[in-house]
Amino acid sequence: DHRVQKFANSLLEKQSVYEGLSPSLKRDAVKLRSLMIEAQRPLKVLILSDSKAQILIPRVGTIAPTMRKEISLKPGSYRFIGRCKRAKDNEVPVVVDKSNLPIVVEVRCGSRLN
């Protein structure tokens, strides 16, 4: 979550004044920095589709119709939207997180419009 990362960054900024006074504080700060870097490392997401849907991922981009595509995304919440002619959009919410590995998303066309 972006708010957690922002809070952790503010803690690291504030503690830097005291880092030289406490070896344990310095160790904890190094560990926290390492965890923050690891938490933002992109994870592989496998997208399966019907080769008809154009796949829109807001704030990320668009994927042309395909049967299978692997992309990398930073941890967070995303919406995958399958968009087809003469069909409703089909939205699939996805949480990209290490605890959800492997991440496989199925995105297809929505129901047909009359």
C-alpha cells in the first residue's frame, strides 16, 4: 500500500538523526529499507484470455487481444478490463502480492449486448 510506504519513508527520515547513537536502530533501519525495496519488486502476472478481448489495465496500459500474456506489475490492487465490440466490459479485480503467487488472471469478453 502506498500509504504504508510513505509512512515507512517518513520514519526512516526521522530516525536518521539518531542512527549514530543506536546500533540496533541502525540495524532496524537497514532491515526496513531492504524490506521496502523487496515489497516494491515487480511480480509476474499471467493473463489468460479468449483472443477477442482487448485488455485494459488502468494506470498501466492496454494489451491487444491474446490467448496468453505474461507481464510484471508492482504489488498493489489492479483492475483488468476485458473490452470487446458489442459486449459489456468485463472487469476483474486483482491483488498483486507475494502471498497470491502464482498470479493468474482470466480476462474475457463480457455478456453480449443486444
